[in-house]
Amino acid sequence: MSVALRRVVVRLLHDPSLVARVFEGGAVPELSEDELRMLRAVDRRAFGTDPLRPARVLQALLEELPVASAVAAGGRPAARLLSFFQSPEFHAAVMRGDPLWLAYARWLAPRAAPWLAPPVTEGSTAPIGSERPALPTVGPGPFVLLEAAIARARRWRGPPGPGSLGAVRLADGCWPVVLPDQTVNRWQFVRQRLGADPVGTLARGVDLSGAPRPGVGYEYVVVVTGAGGDRLEYSAAGLHPALTLAQRRTDHASLRATLVAQGADDEEAAVVLAQMFDDGWLVAE
């Protein structure tokens, strides 16, 4: 069985609409005619013997992105999010072998929801010497950014490949993210509403009323994960380019130069860089 055929089988186990298409003679671009004939020789009922499979996978995805999921569902029961398994994002991720949480995050980001945030205005604070990032301001987009950063931090163990003597990189369990202002406060509000069992609460639905108002501008956050749980630490705007550079292996000189480009002098850059090591955001290999 080819890799493509195995992956299409996974898709069939999650998406009844694809099962119908295959067994009603529809094409699957990733498969040859011979492979389609092999599939159609299987009893169609085999792909529906575990109808709760998508719900179990969704449960794991809700654990990764609970607040974004609550807002995307408009506070209603999260079963409505099962439509993810009929989405292009789901099917493309399976065929490429991408992480499902990342595909789910991409799918969630544009979902319509009642939480509208104002656009970032010209008076907002942005990284010195850089263009403003394009940040989503509608629906769950900002919460996807934050929860995807948390998911990345939990998995971050440095860039692939061997390090070199004197190399510097972002510390394990850390990830920087730029968010629309007040995203963290609003995220914490919903996270508290979800309680100790967020997946159970999402299954029933959650009241989203009374949340803090969105702000104007940006906030710069470093997610720090570890045995003690997840922490959200604020950083200065000028540190973000250096932290982003450290997602690849770099060196002290390059990081100091990046800080200088953000407006620090040489002495200030050295002090700030030392503090980033002390805070546990950077490590030397």
C-alpha cells in the first residue's frame, strides 16, 4: 500500500463525505485509478465502524486550543467544530503528514465569531525599524496566535542539526509571539470561564459575555513552558526581533547587533542580552 493510499484511508476514517465521494465514483486526485479500485473493493461500512473517532481527535485538539475553539464556536457546544474534518486544512495536513493541531489552528483562525477587535492603528507601538506584522483582528485569530505559540513552546527543543561552539538559540520550552493589545487579558478571561475541565465545558458551551475590551496596538509575549506549567511573560517590543532570530542558531554578536538596530547602544545591548539569558529565554550551546 502506498503512502498516499494509507493517508487517504486515514481521511476516510474521519470524513464521511469523502467516503460518499469515493464510493459514488468520485475522483481522489492523490490516488491512481488502481488505488481507487482497491479502496472500492473494501466494504464501505468498514470506514464507519468507529463513528466517534473524529470526536476523540477533536477532544485532543480542543485541549491544545481551548479558548480559540470556544470563540470560534461562538460559545456554543464544540460539536459544531467537527466540520474541521471535512475541511481542506484537515485533508491537506494528513496528506503532507503535518501536525493536526497546526492544521486545526489554521482552520480556526478565520472562523466567524462575535468577538470583533478594532484594527491596529497608526499610533500603535511596533518594533523599531520593522514593519508591523499583519495580525488577525476578527474572531478567534488572536487566540489562535497565542495558543499556537503555547503549543510550539511545549514542543520546542531547539533547531534541528548539531550545534556549534558558542552558538546561541531560543531556550527549550520558549516561544515569542506578537499579539493585538489585550489579547492575554481576554484569553485569561475565557480560560477562567472554561474552568478545570475545559474540554467538558466546551462540550456544553460557555458564556463569553463580559470579556475585557480589546485594546489598540500590540503586546509582546514570551511563552515559557515547563514542569511548573505554562507562563506568559511580557517583553519589550525591541526584544522580539532578537528572540525571533534565536529561533535559528545564532551568536552573541548577531544578537547584540539586532538589539542595537532596535535602538540600544552597545552597553545597553550587552546588559539586555545578559538579562535574556538570566530570564531563561536564551541558552548557549
